[in-house]
Amino acid sequence: MSTHPRLHRRRTGLVAVAMLAVIGLAAGCQMAPPPRTSHSPSGYLDSVESTRLLSTPNEPPLPWPYPWPWPGPARFIGVKGWAADWDQPSAYVNVIPAVIQNGSLTWGRIGQAWWSRPDVEAAFPETRMINPTVDVPGHGYRLEFPTIPDSTATVCVVALNIPGTPGDNTILGCQTVAT
């Protein structure tokens, strides 16, 4: 029995909203506020895409040993976006992906939003990062992590509030991707 595509999209959307609520509760998160309007980090999840298939956990090139919680192959997912904490706008922000797949929530490894993003600096000059060795526009993030192949995954990215500053962790966005 097949379902109508519009009904399937609605059902998928409701599942994503429900899982997002679970993520929010698990991480103590709220949706990211507009830039400069809160003590909490803001930013955006620009893209989520399937990148490469690895047939075994030890197959190179892995940037580090990355055990995933299932036997067999893994489809890697890449995410890109930006994040800034307005209490310390020139500081790096930690971000962490959350993957909802086959009814399970899995947290990826924490990464830093430090990649060059001249568009963010142009829109928000106070985010200019001053590094002792290199003065670069930052706040972009690029993360890659394994998922189960031949499925779909809803990927959310959470910006972690800078410790010692007011505010909460925030959800930068969620997207669903075929693995």
C-alpha cells in the first residue's frame, strides 16, 4: 500500500519536529535566535549532503578512528554552516551534530566553527577573529560523520554556548538527507 506524497511529507515533517523536541530536551537547547538578539549563539545550517561510502570502519582515509555503533559500511554525511556567540563575537563556537536515523538519536563529535566565512564577517563585523598568527574571517563549520547507508537521516546541528557566558545551547537547523 502506498501513501500519498503530500501525506508522506507531512508525516516525515511531524516526525522531524517530534525528534527535534527530543533533541532540544536532551541538549537543553532552544532554536537559534536571530543574530545579535540574545546571549545564546546564533547561526545557520547551510547544507547537509551525503559525501562518501566506507565499507569497513578501518578503511582509510579517516581523519581519526571513528567507531560507529553498527557493523558494516557507513555513509558519511557532511554539514556546513556558521555559528557565533554574541557575548564573545570573535571567539570560536563549538558545534555538535545530532543524527536521527531509524528511530535513534546519535550525537556526532564536537567541532569548532572556525572556517573562513567572509560573508558572516561582512554582515557582522564584530565577528572578525584576531588570531596572533593569522587574521582570518571565521565562524564557518564543516563537519563529517558516519550514518547508516541506504536510509534517510535527519541531521541537526547544535551550537554550544560559550562556557561562563549567559545563554543556552541552540539548534542551528535540521535537514533530512538520503544516505
